[in-house]
Amino acid sequence: MFSVTVRDHMMVAHSFTGEVFGPAQRLHGATFVVDATFRGATLDADGIVVDIGRAAQSLHSVLEQLTYRNLDDEPDFTGVNTSTEVLAQAVADRLAQRVHAGELGEAARDLAGITVTLHESHVAWASYERAL
């Protein structure tokens, strides 16, 4: 399996419901370094898994919809704790929609999967992996 990873970041505000979250139940900010890994069993005619420029632009476009926002106010997250895991899935699913729409090029339609990792800090991160 071949893979290509691109990186960006996003800054959000959010709060959590549930005692397990302690002080994070209050509104707070978070900055995530976001890695999106695109996997494919084969390379295209140009010898690549996916065009890195297109992949980076798609990731940036997805994150642009979330960054500098209070996720508690976003309709897509109503009633949902926007944990790192939940956000990783949301980013992966939005990237998958862009792959299926052809935004990453025709060859990208043959991708096998995407993994999105959100780094909360240098010691903690969470990922979501999905098939395409």
C-alpha cells in the first residue's frame, strides 16, 4: 500500500458535556495539527498516489470551514461532543466527499482509504481511518 500525507492546522473553540471532561466542559480553545494520509494499492500513470498539491488544497478547504469557529454553534455538531476523535472523523468524511466528487483528480477515485490524525499536542493525538 502506498500513502501520501499532507499537513495543515486548525484553531477552534468548543466545550464538552460530561464529567469526564472536567474543566474542558467550559468553553475553551484548541489548536490541532492535522495530518491527512491518502492510501492506494497502486500508483497512477504519473507514478503518484494522489497529487500532493490537490490533497493539500482539499485539506485546507475542509479545515477552513472549521477554523476560527465555536464548534458549539455549528449545526453539524449540534448535541455532539467535538472530541478529537469526532473531529478526525468529520475531517476524513469531508475529504472523502471531495475525493468522490473528483476534486483530487480522476486517479484519486481509486484510493483505498484516508486516515486523518489530529494532534492536540506533542504528546497526544487521535486518528480516524476510513475506506473510500
